[in-house]
Amino acid sequence: MPNIPQSPLQDGSAATDADLAALLAGKRLVAHSLQPVADVLAALSAEPSPGELAGEARALAAFGRRAGVPVPRRRARRGTAGLTPRLSTKAAAAATTAVLLSGAATAAFAGVLPAPIQRFAHDAFGAPNARSAPSAPQPDHARGKTAPGQFASRAKSKAGAKSHGQGRHPGRHGHGQPGTGQGQPGNGQGSPHAKGQGAGSSGQGQPGTGQGQPGTGQGQPGNGQGQGNPHAKGQRGDPHPQGQQGNPHPRAKPAAHHARPARHGSAMDP
Amino acid sequence: MIGDEFASLLAAAQSGGEAAFSRLWRDANPALLRYLRVIAPGAADDVAAETWVQVVRGLRSFRGDEQAWRAWLFTTARRRAIDLARHRSRRPETPLDDVTVAQLPSTEDCAEAALEHLSTAAAIALLSGLPRLQAEVILLRVVAGLDTESVARLLRKSPGAVRVAAHRGLRRLAQLTADAGVTL
């Protein structure tokens, strides 16, 4: 088969980049070899045919529908529509936060929160302090066997009314030694919050009797601290000194009542 | 291309001027259809109509010169064409049993058609014989009037890749016309 030499320009492979750039720029005066290509490109850019303009009515209809809406009003409506959900969202968030906070505060003052949170609430805004979990293991020294004054450091903040409720179940845990707290009422009477100190609220007393020795606290109000306090139960001879009834949970807090006498006057201990 | 009048026409169209919009449409729609007849054959008119609807929606917020306007227009058209192709690919194909031979698409040789009557339609048919990227680049450069950088952004290619594709496409086009018997 004869090898017929072909013009190097015939397939466009010899066209320079400048020629091709000129073609793309729409120039018709290019290399002769590229003239057919120039004709093709010119045909692509020819005047529009009637068929290519047939959709004008459709496009104008779409334009008319969009253009018929006044711009400012549409923007204003969009702005209002966007503002309302934002305000609603903020209001809902604020309401939710308020409900949660009030609920948490209520729970804190009711004393039903978990112990760590309850302690936090107590420290933060004065909610009642946490009670120890009933099932928590109790150290032996917290069950009324602790010597007075052993928990003096905790007594500063925890001397309070908790021992009242703990004495409602005499005999359950009240295996304290009766009489050990009887020598300490004098100090408790001086404190306006020492409700059960008059009879030794540390779980002392005899389990099951529920009466203990109410009179023992009365004999020593004379430490000077609580004179004139109308709420000092020990002074009035509380017939049901709660500490004496056998504190079911006398842990550290009742021991705190021991601490107080230890600080002020252990010498009053009988 | 409109030229210096473009800014005022665009502003008038954005203000609701129907005549201004008509002018923009008449200037751009033929090129749009020619482009779509290559990249979305058989659905060019529908895609063009959808493109204009979308353009009308965003017309008020458009900012830019005529080059940007055309780039936006052809980008929108290309996306609509791609969406249409995806939609069609998900649809089950129509069986050919009920189609007569007369309804089947002809396999007319693109080069022959171009040589017989080098009309716009024939040129589009000839261009359809090129690889897709090369044809698209040539159309966007020649028909849409976009520069290399705009085409590169539209196609998400580098300007160098666009140049290479354009030159290869032109060389391939020259080969097609030569094979069809064009004497040099």
C-alpha cells in the first residue's frame, strides 16, 4: 500500500496554539487548514433562528410572575416571618431554663436531690444539707460510740435538726450508750439550733425505750450560752428528747452535738 | 453579547422591566439552547426553560457584569442539565417494542451533516461528535463567550486543562472536517 504523504495541516495537528486561540476568539482569518473549523465555529455563533426565540413568552410569563411582587413588601414579610421564629425560640429557651432552675431549687429545698448536688445547693444558696444515704455503710464510731468531741470540726456547720428525724425509729439502730450524752446538754441549750442536744442526740439512750433520760439535760443549762432561748428544748425538759430515743442514723451529725460540748465545756460532762 | 448597555438593562430588569428582561433573554437564550443541545440532547428546550425560571428567581440579587451574567446563566443551565440526566438515569427505560422504526433516532453521520449544510444545527451535530469536555469547552468559549478562567470555574477545571481541552477539541474538529473531504 503506497504511503501517501498527508498534509501536516490536514488534521489540525500542526496548528499552532496561536491559531487555535484566534479561532476561539472568533477570528475568521486563520490558517487555511483551519478554515473549515472556523466555518463551524461561525455557524455556532450565527444569528438566532426563530425556533430559538420561541420560548420568549414562557420566560416573560415567569418573569412577570416574579416581578409582580413588590420588593419592599416581600422583604418586610420575610423579615417579620424570620423574626417571629427567632423570638419564639428565645422565649421557649428562657421558659425552659426558668422551669429547670425553679424545679432544681424546689428539689434542693425539699432535700430530695442526690447528696453531692444537695451539698452543692446547700453551699450555694442555703438549701438544706444532704442527708447520708440510708444504705451507706456507717462507721462504728458514728453510731453513738464515738467519744464526744471527735467530730468537732464537722460540728461547726452541721449541728442542726437532723437528729430529730433520726430518732423516730427507736430501736432500729439505737445502740448507743445511754447516758453518754447526758452530760452535754448545757452546751446545746446555748445554741439556738441545738434542738436535741439536751438529751444527747448522738444516738444515745436506750434503744426501744424512746424516752431516755429527758431530765438529764435540764440540770446543766448554766453554761451561760443559751439562757433566755425559748427554743432550747433541753431547757424546757423535752419529754421526748429525740437523741435519746435511739437515733437510727446517728453517724457524724449527731456526733457533732458531742463536739459542741467538747469545745465549750467538756468539764460539764458527768 | 450586549456590551455597554448591559448594566442598564440588568438594572431595569431587576426593577421589573419586562422589555429589559426580554432583551437579556433574546441575547442569551439562543446560545443557551445551542449549548444545551450538545450537553442535554433531547431536552434542551425544557432545561432552558427551567434555567430561566431559576434565573428569574435570583435576578434581583445578581451582581456582576455581562461576563458574570453569562457565567451564572450557563452554570445554572449546566446544573439543571445534570439534574435532568440524573433523574432520567433513575427512571426505567421505555422498551422499544412499541416504537416504530420511523421513530428511532437516525444515526446520521455528524460530519456528513455538517458538510451538506453547515447550518447551526449541523455545527452542533458536528460538535457533538467530540468528547464531552472538549465540546463543552468549545461551546462555552465560542457560543457563550466566556473566557478561559470563567470556563474553568464553571467546569471546575484548571485554566490549563481548559486550554488543553479547547485545543484538542479544535484539532479533533479539524480532523473531522478533513475526514469528511474538505480539501485543503
